[in-house]
Amino acid sequence: MTLSKPPWDYAPAPESMKVDIAPEHGLFIDGAFRVARSGRMFATINPATEEPLSEVAEADAADVNDAVVAARKALKGWRKLPALERAKYLYRIARRIQERARELAVLETMDNGKPIRETRDEDVPLAAAHFFHHAGWCDKLRYALPTSTGADPQPIGVCAQVIPWNFPLLMAAWKIAPALACGNTVVLKPAETTPLTALRLAEILQEVDLPRGVVNIVTGAGATGRDLVQHADVDKVAFTGSTDVGRAIATAVAGTSKRLTLELGGKSPNIIFADAPIDQAVEGIVSAIWVNQGQVCCAGSRLLVEECIVDEVIDKLRHRMQSLRVGNPLDKNTDVGAINSRAQLERIEGFIRAGVSEGASHHEVSGATLPSRGFWCRPCFFTGVQPSHTIAREEIFGPVLAVMTFRTPEEAVVRANNTMYGLSAGIWTSSGSKAYEIARQIKAGVIWCNTFNQFDAAAPFGGYRESGFGREGGRAGLAAYLA
């Protein structure tokens, strides 16, 4: 089933700022950019146009070793630096992110494919907020994790951090800021499809005169990440990404002394009760599944609606979906941008075909022609979904919503927990006591009530079961970086 295009349109509103992108990018090791020992380069492309943006150095095991050696060498001086001095560096980084915010937002949109409104209004401000927040913790660590002697807890050491492509700059800040606040040094490996904002962040680290070797950034694909995770002189591994890769990392780290935190996949339920504010809930559904093209680990990809209001919710959702604009991510009117890569688009399309073949009803927006080049997927939802359907069980990581119903709160809890994941959930109701009681029974690390996908640097984030373990953000997130 397809839906007609609305009878009106927006005038184009393209982002006017032009960002200079170097034709080649090296590795950032020991405070400087350098070519890879391997001599190999790979292209990073704009997923909205399929045009190459830059050639990026591909680190091999020798490059990774150089980065870890630099981080180890810098560790002694960084951990002994007075806490207030460390805080000053984090504060300067945050301020420079703010000052270069528009540049970073445009670069993120070009490299990732997400709409400029999201990078400008959410990703970049929140990245700065993480550095601001953790700057404030630098001299208060004894209050975050009190020790028996009252002294400051000690940093772990050299931290290997591997981040995904869906929030490149934000995930870099999410990982680097608490590690530095606690006195650790870092080797960061960004995703191979989205390395540019991490490397632009490296320029900021140079601008604020961060001591050499405190943060090192090595680029490459899965092999580079494996070399980093398996390096013998790494004390801590932090990974955000797919559950399959998380399992492999857990296996590699098992039997070693390395600390490990994993933030993995999800199949999060978004539960709408009959007493919920329906119009507000529909906006929450849109935010839960179609922001960032659904490429969010905590996306509310399973919509559970109380049976007596399902027709009303579906009608309002169908009407709201008609107004979503899919297209040029650099247009300020765009709601849904490009999928990050061809491989990810093919994966999403495979799930859509599975939903149709298993008997669910497919609903998507028709209308404006999508660009002829780039990786595009119209936002859609399925009705008539059963818990056994593939689209109800597997993480799709795309703009695809599976709609199911329930009759009682007890059934809602059972269906919400009917997943191997446990990252997040949403609850929509006018009853505070009902929200609390349902939240208490749902097995998820983060639960939103009458909202979805709201983040704050002071709030911990993380999951259970196949969604990983450990917390990032806030006071709880500091524990992962302190011995």
C-alpha cells in the first residue's frame, strides 16, 4: 500500500556553508597527522550522491602499535596533570566544537547522509555537551566513585575505542570525554564509512594544544579495529556497534585483564496505551523510528499499540508520514536523508521483502521522485505483524517500523520483553503510576516516558542482554574509566 503525496511542497533551502575537505587524510598519532605505514588508502563517499569526499589512510597493525605506544607514553604525564588542568583542556575542546559547529554539522551530513537539521541541532551540540559535562567531573572523581581512603580513584590506562557510523562525531565525544576526564589516554578507531568528523576533531585537539599522544585516531576497516582491540598493551576496550561484532570482541578480550564495555544493537518497543496523548505519541513514533533514517541502536522499531486505539493511531501515523520529506540531506527541509552505504541499504531492502513475503501489510510514502544517485529508502511501516515475523525479531537499522497490538498491560510487557535485546523502550500514557509499573517490568537499560530518543550528557546510557553491558554518560559512565 502506498500513500499519496501532499498537495503542497517546500521551496528548496540548501545549506549555504561550504566546507573544505582535503583530498587526503592521514592518521592522527602522537599529536600529528602522518601517512600510514601500509601506504594504503580508502575512499570515503557522500552517500547522498555517491561522490568521493576524500582518500583516508588505512592503518595496519604497525600503525595501531605506534598509536598505542604514543598513548602509553603520554599516560604518565596526563594522569599526573592536576585535575583542573585536564578540565581546562576538555572545556577548550567543547568551546571549539561550538565555534566550529556549522562546519562540523555540514561535514557530518556529507559523510554520513543524515539531515543537516539533525547534525546541526542535535549531534554537534550534544557532542560539545559531553566535553562540557565531563570537564566538570575532572576534579570531583572522588565523589563519583568514593574510595576507602577518600583519595581520587585512578584511571585505567590506555583505552581502545571503536565507534560506529550512525553518530560519528557524537560517538567520538561520548567515548573520548569521560576517558580523558578520568586521566586515561585514548586510541580511537572511527567507522570506515564516516571518518571525517573524527579527523576534524583531531584538528581541534591540535588547536587546543592537547598534549601529544593523549588522543590518537587510526582509520580503517574491521581489520584495523581487530588489531586495536587485540593489542596486548591496551587496558580498556569500549565498543559501540553491532551485536555480532560485540560478541567477537568479547571473545577476543576474554581471558585477558582488559576492561570491556559494549553498547550493541536493539529492537526497542514503543508502547502506546489508550489513555496516551495520541497526537504527542505519533510525534514520538516519528522521532523513535525515522530520525537518522532509523539507523539508531535504540530506535523504537517495534510499535505496540493498545488494540482499542490501533485504528486511530495508524490513521494519524499514516497522515503524519505523508509530510516526511526524503531527499537532499543538506536541505534544511529534509526529514529523512540517505542511508549510510549501499550495503546497509541492501540489508534494509532485504528486511522489507521479508516483511511482505511473511504476510505483513507494507505502507510507505509515495510521491516525489528520489534522487537518481545515492542510497535512498522511503520511511515505511508494517501492520499485521506477528511476533514471529523477521521484521519483529531482527534489528533492521533502517526506517522500517513493525506495528503490533496488545489488549492488557500484562500482554504489553510480555511482548515488549519478547526480544533478545534490552537497550531501550518507550511508554506513552497519561497515568504516572502505570508508566512506573510498566517501566519496572521492562528489561531495558533506558526507558522514556511520553518521549523518545532524548539524550543528556548527565544521563547514563546502555543496555542488557544482547544489547551489551556497561554505561556511558553521567556519573555511572565514569566507572568504566576508573580502576
